[in-house]
Amino acid sequence: MNFLHRERDCLERYLPGLDKQLAEVPLLDLERPNNPGLSMFRQAGGPALLIPETYGGLGASLADAVGIQRAIGSRSPSLAVATTMHHFSVASLVELTTLSNGFEWAMLQAIAENRWLLSSGFAEGRSGQHILAPTMNAIVVDGGLRVSGAKKPCSLTWSMDLMSASVTVTDQGNGSDRMAIILIPATSEGIERKRFWNSWVLAGAESDEVILRDVLVPDALVFYPTDEPGMDPIQARGFIWFELLISAAYVGAASNLTERVITSGRGSAEDQALLAIELESATATLESAATTTATADDTDSALARALYVRYSAERAIERAAMAASAIGGGMTFIGSSEIAYLLAASRALAFHPPSRTGASEPLARHLAGAQLAL
């Protein structure tokens, strides 16, 4: 079948055998806590996907990663969502290597070699606050920072090897606060994990709660971004990666529903073509934005474009998922919980920050010439 063949071929090229392994496990088994998906991803070398070859990674481009996340999302939405959080954290480290001569290159090598998974303790989308406003606080001590706070939900809560996060640093010596980006080994003393995610939808992404109580983070794992106004360029570029990859993950979930329509021969030729038009167009715009991001000098405009594309994909996913389930018919819906699950899972893109409603005013101001401030 030609539907999804390009994305699955790309996945096979970078992570051989993973698609076949995922396809052999029932969908709902992959969506439960303690499912085998993350282990399969790790064993296939997935943690190194976006790490440049220079540092021992697979060197996939962001555009290739869009296709890969769509392919993974078509097999397991939970796995696609969880691994997007890992890739977001890796993206920030990759960006740091272009601006710093510090530890970042060695950390990327270690992630690739050891197949470590990184959780993300950045955005929570809290009302009235900056999209990447830190949720944790730190104080300066000899040799590093002492960090306290919590992140919920935090994907990869139980499988993470490292947690990347932003923190507000109180430096009593300088009498002012600033933001830092940190990496926290998951085995650090003072880390606690708690169940938080009560929904059955996307339960396999391990989006529970991580609590830090006076955790020591050594100076080698602390980075201070720019103090210039607006969103830090490193965070902004990482967030662009996140928006494009998370959108592709949910396009994958809707693609699963469409694939079922095609393989079952349900609906007319026009019905099937319209479903493909929605999802192929969404994928093409995500790939286009991913390609231009690589060479974009204006980070603000690149982020704005990523958001336009993400919100367009949201609507395409909604239309395709609803239409595919209707074409599949009521008996198909009654006969399997998978259809209801995919309908719910494909809608969850709307819950990732920033919401379309919340971003509308900042985007409108940016269109008129202002700096983008989410």
C-alpha cells in the first residue's frame, strides 16, 4: 500500500525493525502503562535519532523526523508523544553546541552511546504565564545549583535517564533572579515520582509527576541562556522542533484511522482521496516548515510559522479523524475500542501548549511587527 509508505520507509532506514515490531503489538497494548514501545525504541537506537553524526548520532534531519514521528504515531500515539519530548530536549542540546564550548557535545555523545532517554521539564502552558516559564526554582551553591519544584505532567517519568528543565535561579550574591537550563540525572538524590495521569488516553507516554527536593545539579550540567528580551533563541528553536514533531505524531494517529478505511475498502474513492488529501497536505506543510527552519535566521518568524502549521494540522487531523470514523461505520466503532481510542488520542494535540486561543493575540501582534511573546 502506498499510504504511509514513505514515512515507514524513512523509519526503517533510520531505526531498522522498529515499525515491524510495533505493528506486531495490538494498539491498546502499546498505549498502556509499562508497555514495550519505549524499550523497542531504545533498542532500535531511537534516542540518537536527531543527534548529529559528529557526536555518534544518526543525524536525521528535522524534516525526516517529521515523517518518522508520523510513522510511529500511526502505530502508537503514546510512543510518538513520549519520544517527541525526548527529541525536544535533544534539540536544545544540539542548539547549545553551536554557541558553547562546554559539556554539550560530550553529553550528546553519551546519549547516543548509552541510548539514554530525556524527559522535558519545560513548558506547561499555565494561564497568564510565558510558555516556557520555569516551574522549578534553584539556589546557587558551591559547585552547582540546588533545585526544588515539580513538573506535571512529565512524559517519560518512569523511563527517563535524564531530565532537562528550565529553572529560576536565585543568586543571593548578585541580588537578582535569572533563568538556567539544566540536566538532572534520573538517579539523583531527592527525585520522587508520583502517578498523575488518570486518563486511559496516551497513558503509555508515562506523563506523570516528577518532584525535586533540594536536588544538587553540578555546574557542568547548568547552562545560562541569553538575558536579552524575548524568548531565548535556543529555547525558541527547540520549541519549533517540538511543535512540528508533536503535530506529526498526531497526524500519525489520524493516519491510523485513515489506513483502516483504505485497507477495508470502506467509502467511495472520493471519500478515501479526501482523507488522504487532509493528512498528506498537513504532512507536507510540516515538512516544509522543518526544512526552512534549518536555515532560518529570524527565530521569531520561524516559530510563528511553526505555530501556523501546527494549528492548521490540528484542524486537518480533526476533520480526517471524524470523517474516517464515520466512513468506517458504527459497527466498526462498536466492535473495537481502538476506534474510540484513536479519535480521542488524535484530538489531544489541542491540549499541548500553546493553545490556538492563547496564541492568537501574540501571533496577531507579531503579524503587525511586534516581537513574538507567547
